[in-house]
Amino acid sequence: MSTKLQHIQNLRHIFQRSVESVRPAQLLSEANQYALRPQANGDGRCLSIQIQGKTLDITRKHCHVVGFGKAVLGMAVKLEKSLEKRVVSGILSIPVGTGQQFEDMPEMQLSPNSIIEVIEGAPNNQPDERALEAARRIKALAASMTENDILFVLISGGGSALLPLPRPPLTLPEKVQLVRRLANCGASIDEMNVVRIALSDIKGGGLAAAARNAFAVISFVISDVVGDPVDIIASGPTCGVISKRHTAKEVLEKYELWTDLSEHIKALVEQPKAEVQMMPGRNNSIYIVGDNRVATACAVQEALQCGYNPFVASTTVEGEVQQLVSQYKDFLHNICNFRKATLDELELKNRFPFDARIFEHFLKTLLMCERTQKPMLLILAGEPTVKVTGSGLGGRNQELALRLALTLYEHADMENIIFLSAGTDGIDGPTPAAGAIGCDIVIRDFLKDTSMNLNNVQTYLQNSNSYNFYKNLNGGEYHVLTGHTGTNVMDLQLMLIL
């Protein structure tokens, strides 16, 4: 195996271990201050659990579990094992194929006689009738809560698609089409969720409002949104306070979709929901149990084991894929020039594209690489967007990897760079791939077919067909394929500079 191929294997290993670090069983544990197994007090009459140092009395309370998202099955398993017979009902809305994917993993298996019902829907992260039925039943269960009930709400990325309940008279197909149009315009997940909230009967605090009569509503959230905004993750179904980033109308106007909307959709967007309808009770608590900082911290440790000098450049990567490629190209070019002494330290600092407060740490790591002759691994995480320009099959991670591979091939001083970009949920766009590898040998292998040239690469990109580019190249050798991972903390990017 060539040196570069060994490094590619190392990057795959680092990515895989980082994903494992944010599996629900690891996050929702006593080590992270989630002591969910009931403990008796001194006289043995009362039972309580501990959540982030807070005590919740569950004596004579009925526990119910609802969840929606790509990472909630593992959390539900953890709750069921901890609370045992105190769980009296439950409904999970999870992606199609999740159960089969994890049939050999005990930590992802509910008990054989589990009272928690599992509904699989939303193929390719698109709401469907199964997910709609799950949403109706979840809201109905929440509305049945009394002072004797505790509702545990499990939330993760993908929850928006798995909890669709459009405001009448809006239909599910109409809402799906509008959100898809937004995604194809390159709207961020933040922007799409603002629109989803405006058009939903359950998002934006609606679920917690339905459960306002419960003794307690406890939400456990695995974040897939930059900055961990609980009002935006899965469109904030248990968060009653919506931050004023922008309105749904402003988002739709930004992407020039407003004027083409049907009048009944415009009316819903412009007509705010009744405050009482969306206001949670005083008993509502939300906990972020995991985010991409856990994954990047694990990547650092794995990188050290591989003999690399790691540096976490950002956990808040956003922006359109083509803009990111341009930014990364300039940054890598500046590093090359600094190493060749054609760019001084002050110039490098002025051109540093990340938080200026971490530049000194970056410079120290870069100089250590020079001194130790070890590769530098830049670790980035976040949620980029991609503007769809064709009818092909792809996703933001695969397109980012392919565009960067082309850039690295075209610049001789960057042939020592290997890049991996993949979604921690194991799914990149409507494809079965998590992501892909980007480096010069990807393009070199493609050009070994004498009937192909760089124009063919551009054709794949122009048709938004990065998935088929990688699938057809060397039997998918440069794809990152994991299947559903059972978790989701956005995308992870690994950039190795040899």
C-alpha cells in the first residue's frame, strides 16, 4: 500500500472513531452526569434520578418516551434499560432502515417486549406518510400527560423530517416541495428550520405546549446545528422561545421563492401561531447531551495515535461548498508559502480564515510540524450547504471532496494534501454514502481512463452528480460508506498536510 493510501485509511479510522464517540450510549452516561437509573433516598420511600446535577423525583410517576431523529434509538435504549418498568408508553420516529442497520448492536436494541413503539419513515431524509402518522401520535401522547406523568423527549438531527405536522390547510406534499426548493437554493439548515417552524403545528415549541400538563417534560438533544441552538435543532419542538435571526418570509424572499407561493401558504407564514398554542409549561427542561465538539476532541486523540499533529480549526463551518473550496485553497496556498518562507508570520496571521483568537495555537502547531517532520491534521466540523445545479445524485460532502480534489490536482504545491469530508449520520444528501476522499490521486485515477479528461469532472460537478463520480471510480474506492450511524453531530472534515 502506498503512503498516501495508508494516510487515507488513517483518516477513515479517525472519522469512524469520532463517530463512535458521539453514539448515544456514550453521551447519555453517568460519566457525563446522566444518572438515569432510579435511586432510593434514605428511607427508601422516594425514587429519583440525576440529570446534570439536578434531582428529578420520579416517585409514583409514569414515564413516557417519545423521540424523533437519526440518533434517538440509542437514547431510547439507554432510557429503557435505566428506567425499566417505569416506562409505560413510548413512540419513536426514526429513519427507514435504522432497525435493520443495528440489528447486531445490543446498545441499539430495545428489549424484545419493549412497550416503546418504533415507526420508521422519512426515506432519504424526506417526510412521508409514516413520519406524519408518527408526528400525530406523538403529539396526541404529549397532550394526554397529567401531573402524574413525565415525558422524556429525545431529539436529534433529522428530527424535522421525522416529525412533520403541517398547519392546516397546508398539505405534507406542499411543505416537502417548498423545503426541497429551499435546500436546492443552498439555504442553511437554520433558514430551512425557520420556515418549517412557521408552517408546523408541532415544531417551535408545539410539542412541549401540548404536554404542558405533565409533571415534567425533559428533552435530551444531540445537536446537528452550528452553535447548538435548541430552538432550531429538529425545528425546536420543545423550545418555546424562538430566536429572532430572521423570519420565514425573509428567508423565502432571500431565495426568491415568496412571489411564487400559493396564497394559503403566504397566509400561514404571515399569520403567527397563537401564543398559548406554542407556550410550554413551567416544567420544561432541555439538555444538550452531545455535539460536534465531542467528535472533534476524539479526532484529536486518534490523530495523535496516528503520528499526526492535530489542530481543531473550527467546529462552526458554514457556507456554500464552492465558497469553502475557494477559502480552503487560499488557506493551503498561504501555508505552502509560509513553509517556503515567501510569506511571513504577520501575513499568515492576516490571512487566517478562522477565529483570530486561535491563530497562535495554529502557528505553534505548524512550527511543531516543521520541527518534528510530522504531518498536520486540520480538523473542521460544521454544516455547509450546496447549491444544486443539475439532476444528478450527490451531497455536500461528496461535492466538497470532489471540488477540492480537482483543486489539489491542479496545483502542484498542494499534492501533499489529503481531505476527507463526511456526515456523522452516515448519510450525505439523498445517497447511501457518508462522504468521500479528496486528493490529487482521485483525479489521477479518473484520468487513467483515456476517454476521460478534466472536462468530464466538471460535467459531474455541473450536474450535481458527485455520488456517481465516486461510485464509478475504482469500484467506489474513494467513497466513505458507513450506513446509518445512529447519531448525528453535523459533518466532519479532516485535512491532512503531509
